Amino acid sequence: MENDARGCDGMKRKLLALCLAGVLLAGLCLPAQAATTVQDDWAIYLYLCGTDLETKGGAASQDLMEIVHQKIPDGVTVVIETGGAKQWHNNVVNADYLERYVLQGDKLARVWRGDAKSMGSTQTLAEFLGFCHEHFPARHEGVILWDHGGGSAVGLVMDERFSYDRLSLPELREAFAKVYTPNAERPPLELVGFDCCLMATVDTAAAMQGIARTMVASEETEPGCGWNYYGLFKLMERYPGMSGTALGQAICETYMAGCRAARVEGSATLSVIDLTRLDPLLTAYNRFGGAAVLAACEDSGFFAEFGRGAKMAENYGGNTPSSGYANMVDLGDLAKQSARLMPEASRAVLDALEDCVVYKVNGSYRSQASGLSCYYAYDANPKLYNLYAGAGASENFKVFYDYMLTGTLDEQTQAYIMEDLGYAGESIEELDTLNDFESSGWRVSVDDEGYAVLTVDPETLATLSDVSFQLAYVDEERDLLLFLGSDSDIDQDWKNGVFRDNFRGVWGSIDGCVCHMEVIYQGKDYNLYNVPVLRNGEPCQMKVAYDFDAEEYYILGVQRGLDSRGMADRDMVRLRVGDVITTLHYAGSLSGDEEFELVAMDDFVVNRRTRFEEMDLGDGEFLLLFTLIDGRGESTYTEEVIFTVEGDDMTAEVA
């Protein structure tokens, strides 16, 4: 492990030095250069909502430092609005106001100050865009939004001073449309960028269609380093007249260079979307949804098969109980996983994606990233679905998830399916869930080799989208059940409905401390896991990859999970030597029926030899139970199997 070179204290000292050197200047009137005529090649308008990213760690101040540190070239103007944070880690920005600054050359001048307003408000964003467009127009105008992001359903930009008010995608479009008249053929903006997590979605692209020619955003959560503004403006100094597509490519390349420097590139993603080519993708995506609706109406088992594909596809934001659910999946990978079910519709999506995603970068543990993600209801949460229904680009997928989550469709929607989608059936039946079946639909046994075997009958099997297992340590003497996590490392025979465990008495650990692990993604080359821990006393999620070729685990970084509002933290960093890590496990009483709680277990200090690896769990009793999840997201658990380990001997019996 290496020390993190981007510490907040060092950053504040550098900012202070810059302030004392006169690089950051403050003034209350517009500079003389702010003419209403177009005279510059590029103007970048940065909407910098600091929120808790700034308050807790100074992330926005660090990016301000990067911008100021690189001389802005002639012909390029940068306008910045600051706000949204309770505290700023520099002596220039005042947290009690909205403020606007302009960079020209190596000077940052405050040109406006106003009363604090929510940066998660449509009107606040529109006022900033109008100010920039009026006073600092350019031949090429680009807007960058900086803050948290939560994907299609949750939106972006969260103001901690105003009850964490945020912008939904419809509100985002409304703000831009107040200033810029949408034009599909000749968009008024050259570029819109999202220095936020999880915003490279097909729904975000649809919201920005006609507003900007090019969109730059990340499918996955962003690491703590965020965009590399120093490297970006250094390239702009060399090529000030670059197009929006070229600027997008420069953002991607400098971003990955920054991620590599911080050693958090493994799960990084960033893509450039040509929004003028988006129409074919939106059409193909909606037809993809329509084909899914028709298939589900003809056979309710389709939800389970489609769900298996979504589970196997690359997904973003964690999507586990301890990290929270962003419910975002890679659109291209989902189409590939569905190719057998809907070959024509899937192929059309892939072709259209290839055309409109003009550039992308991704780390080795995000190899399936196609450039745009889409919504999938991994957690079957009606509240998140309702948010998605107000922001989604595909009417057909809204119908699909409505049917999937509720099991019924109202008369108006049924009429739409029959008349507009051409469903030929007489009626659409209410869906069964896994919990409608008796537990006699599955049976758990122990085979002759001592493995736990789950056998599922054909009727129940047709409802299943996923089978995994939970593993726990049993301590009868202390009346304790300590869950070690979940995994899908089982032999799966979907054709015959037979699932066989692969428990070998080992589990993931870090420096000899057993961890709670949740599988995020299972691919051909690697698996991804989520491991809840405390880092220096703060709850966070450790992201771990298992590389099949190397046969080793790699710690990709640590970050906080999604917050209660569904926003992702763009704070993934490497473990640092000296960090105190505390493992967390869900634990409860064997004899009681109370809820299991996340409890702290082992502490250790990170050193340069810290590794994540499998370890022998030793002697004891371990409880394994299979988890069954149906196509509607409902889950149930099977009977328990108790494994008893004594030395080299391991026996099993159904409890």
C-alpha cells in the first residue's frame, strides 16, 4: 500500500500559498473582458456544488487548485459558480453565498456574489447558465456539473445547505432549456460534462439531447481524484480550438492518467457520447423494452430469464445490501446477455451504441463497459422505480418494470400493450411470485461427497433469476450467528434445476481477518466483491476484484456506499499505510428472532504488505443456506445446512 498524496492539509497549504501569491483575486464587478460579443474559441462553465464532498474532504477546493495551477490559454474562458457546501477548505470561497469566478490566464476573479440558494434547484442552475451565456459567450460553450450523482432514478447535484436538494433529469433539462433552445441538428452547446458518479446513462443522454452536441460522463462511481483539470487545461493550452469530441477525448485521457497516478484506475469508466447520433439508440432501446414487455406477457418466466442476464451483466454503484442499490447496468452488456431471448432487438441496441459512443476509457475490472448504462430494478424497490418512471427515456421499459414489480397492469396500460405493441393475447395475467409457491418446490440435501445440493422443480425454476448462498459462522456457546457474506460460487445446472455448493472451508480475508463479502459481479475474467469495513472509524465499502488468470485478489479501493438518498460518493481512494481498518459483519443471536446488525469485529493497521486473500476458517460450525430470487426481485431462503470442520475433515447435514 502507498501513502495518499492528495491529503486535505497539504492541499489547503497550497491553496493558501496561491492566494498569498495573488493568483486568486476577488472583485465584485464584472471584469472589462466580459463582453457580450463572441470572441473566444471556448468557454467552460463549471457548476461546482461542493456539498459534503467539500465539507468533509476538500475535494472541490482541490479541483479549484488544479484549475488555477494550470495557465488557461488565450481564447479560453472558465466561469465557475460555487456553493452547496457548509464549509470550504480554502480562504477564497465563502460558504454563506453563491459566488461566481472567472479564470483568464492564471487569474481567478470573483465577478458576482448572491444570497445562498439551492444548487439543486432548476432556477439556480438556469440563472448561472444565463449569466455565463450573456457575459462570456464563445464559439464553443461547454458546461460541466460537479458533485454527487446517483444514476437515472436519483439524479445529481445535492446541496447540503438546503436539505440535500437535488436535480432530477427532467429538472436538469428544464434548467438548460430556459437558456438554450434545444435543436437536434445544431445543438447550442458544444459539450456537457458530468464530473459526478453514475451519470453516463441512456436517460441522461436523452435529457441532454438537442442541448449539447457531446456528453462526457462515467457509468461507474468516480474515484476520489475525479477529473484531472490540470491535465485537461494543459491540453487545451496546446489545442485551444479543439472540437467538443476532441475535448471529450482529452477529458477521458487525462482522467485515466489521474486515476492511474492515484492507483484507482481498475474500476474507472468515462465515455464520450455524440448526442446528435442518439436518436437511433433511443428508438432501439425503446423497441428492446417493447420486445421485453411482449415476451413477459406471453410467458411470465421471461422476467426470470431477463433477470439472470441482468445479474450477469456489468452493473454499477455496488448493488448489494451493505453498499445500497444504484440499479444501473451496462446497456451493451445487458443487450448481449439478452441476445438469446431477443436477438433482433439486442443487436439493434448494440449497433446504435457503437455509433453514438465515440470514445471511452475503462479500467481492467470494468472491461464490459459499453459507454452508457440503463436502469434495472435489482432491489425491486417501488420508490426508486417511481423516480425512474419520472425520468426514464423508454416508455416501454417503464411498462416492463411496472409489470415486473407490481405483477399487474391497469386497463390503460394493457390497452397500450395490445394496441401499440401488438400483443395478440386475449388478456394479461397477474404474475405469481416465488413466495406464492410452497417450499415443497425445492429441496436441500447433502450428497455422498458431503456437498449441499439444492434441487428445484420445473415450475419454481421458471420463476428464478438467481441462486446464491449465504454463509455464517455458528457459535452455540455464545449464542452467536456471524454472517460471512454471500457468493454465487456454486455449480449451477439451470436446465435440470440442480445447484451444488462449493464450500471448501475457506473465505476472503485481509491481513488474517475474515471479511464479510458480497458478490457484485461475476464475469469470465474476474469477479467483483463488496466488503463493508470501517476505515479510520468511518463506515465505507472496500471494492475487491478476484482475477481468474492471476488467481489473486486485488483491493481496488475504499469508498463510502450510496447514502440514504441514493447518491454515490466520488471518493474512492487506495488504502494508505497507517489506515486502521475494522472488519464488519452482520451478527445476531441464534436463539432470538431480532434483526441482524452490522457489528465491528477485528482491527488491523494497513502496512505495505497488506493483502486480501483466501484463508482457512479453521475448526468450527458453519451455516450455509441457499438464497432464491425470482424475476420480480422477491427472495426466500432454503433450509440450513450445517458444516462441521475438524482438522482436515468436513461433514455436512441439513439442519
